[in-house]
Amino acid sequence: MIIFTLLPLLLLSERLALLGSKYVFTVSGIKVYVKNSDQINAFTLGKDKLVITSKILEITPNERRAILAHELAHMELRHYLINKILLVVTVTVGAILGILNQFPTLVIFLMSSLFVQRYIQRKLELQADKLASKVVGVNEMASLLLKYGDRSSSVFSTHPSVVTRVSNLSS
């Protein structure tokens, strides 16, 4: 019963991510949105939405190809399902603990789930990098990561460090 009450919140999170984005076109069933930003970034929402920033249109075609290969790898590997499951479990257990007035347990659970979620997200990024490198080549993917990737990483990061990501490509 709780999950049906919380379902609109879960669906709303995807809509919020699209705020400020403009739908551009659909290719192979994937709706592509452009978000005006001076940062180079892209992300997927579910199995059929890809959001890119306007800054991506200014980089080289090979860099764009590597970014798109990485994002499409997330879709191909169905990482959106893992993320949805983590979200549903976190929201459901959190709601139950809140209803039962188990606030100390709730805080511990939410902190633990944050660490677990971030750990899993870093692993998913490595998987997407690896698959993308099979499409665009290891050198092209490594070049992109070295130019635009995060230099450092922590337990709170959603992406591994550049060093970890590049070394993962050849392992």
C-alpha cells in the first residue's frame, strides 16, 4: 500500500531531472533532450530518455561519440532498473521506518543506503565505460575521460576517479 502512495514521488523524480531541458528529437525510440548548460554532461532517464547539455554540441565529434556510447551503454545494460529498484527499496523501507517511529534506525538506514547506492553507481559507471570502449575504442574513451573526467572520488561520489576509470578500460 505504501508503495502506491509513494509511486507519484518516484515518477516525479524523472520529471524534475528534465526541468529546463528541451525535447529535440527521437532516434531509435530514444527521446533526446538538450539542457542549456556550460558544463559537459549527459545522463539517461529510464530506458528511453537521453539528456545532453548544450556544451556537448561544442566538443569534437569523437568526444561526442564517446559520451553518447557511454550513455547508451547505461541503457543497454539496463542500469535504470537497478537505480529504480534502489530508489523503491530506499523509499519503501524509509517510509515504513518513519511510520513505525524508528527515527534513529531510519537515519542509520538512509546513511547506509546512500553509501551503498553511491558504491553501486560507481560500479555501473565502470561497466558503461567498458562497454562504450568496445564501441569507440579504448584510446578514444580514455582520452575523453582524461580530458573531462573527475580527478578524484570519494564514498559520496557517483563516478570513480579518472585513474580508476581509465585503468578499468584495459582490465
